[in-house]
Amino acid sequence: MTHEGRAQKAVDRQSSRLHQAFARFDEANAEDPNQVLVDGVSQPKELVYAQRMTERLGNFYPDAEEALCLAVRSQHIRRWTIPRSRYPAGRAGYRKWRTTLAAFHADTASAILRDVGYEDSCVKRVQNLLKKERLKQDPAVQTLEDVACLVFIEHYLEAFAREHEQQKIVDILRKTWHKMSLSGREAALQIQLPQSLRSLIESAVT
């Protein structure tokens, strides 16, 4: 086999594993009992979220490494199984919940990745990304954070704004903005939003 043939075979194998992993992630998230309406059709909430994350990554950073693509798709895998209500109210309870979720997502995704044939090095990389290790230092971790923030702003901010007082929304947006890179912030400003939401963002970042 020629060098070109071996290279193509490696690319085909990579693509096949990636699609298998995505299919398994989606299969897991399709079990979410919580539903959302998308174009008038009821769909599992976390399945929709995962697909939106992948779509946003493709627009924001199309040259992402394979491990980042996998982490983005499994960011909230089976999230509904560990509800916020299990943990105490307040900041400490919230942080404990988020830490537990990150470890759960990493473990759940890694089991699937090993099952479809990924090497330990890739599995470990995905785990590190999902646990947001070295945020602000690892560009891939920062990209994952940017994508999550962009998806929130584009798809979930409007509903969030209907349920909370304006000052809380501004505070959340201010924290979201702080977590984003300059490129992420620039992408956020390009999202088409109602003027009321744009005004909230402007209040948060000025």
C-alpha cells in the first residue's frame, strides 16, 4: 500500500469512529425525558443541545481537533440523570453539582469512546476537555467554553430572560462574557437577537 493509501485509510477510520461516537452519544441523549420544541417538533432536550453544540463548533472553529469535536458533542451527555435539585441551594451547592456533572460526563463519554475503538490518549484528552481543565490556558478547553456560551446566547438566553429579573440576567451575561475569549465575544456579537436581548448584553459588557 502506498503512503497516500495508508493516509486515506487512516482518515476513513477516523471519520468512521467519529460518526460511530456521535451516533452513540445521540442514542444516549435521545433517552432524555425532557422535551423541547424545534420547528414545531418535540425532541429530547439534550439531543438538541448536543447537535446545536456541534453546529456552532463547525461555524466558530471548523478546524477543531477530533477530541474537541467529541467533547463538544458529549458536553451534556445524559445530564438529566443528575438534577440540580439533588444539591443544596446556593453557590456551594451549584459548584458541587457542576463538578459532579463534569466527572459524570467525562466518564460516560469515555466509556463510549473506548467501546468504539478510541485510544487511551484520545479518551484522556476528551476527559480533560469535559472537565474544563486548564481553562484560559488550553486553547481547546477555551474553545469548548466559547461554544457553550455561544449556544446559550443563541438558543437559550431568550427563554432564560423570560423567567428571571433583568439584573440577574445581566449578572449572568457578565459572568458568561468573562469566560469567553476575544474571538468568542466577537462571534457572540454577530448572533441575530431581538433588540431587547442585545440591550441586555450591552448592559453586561459595558
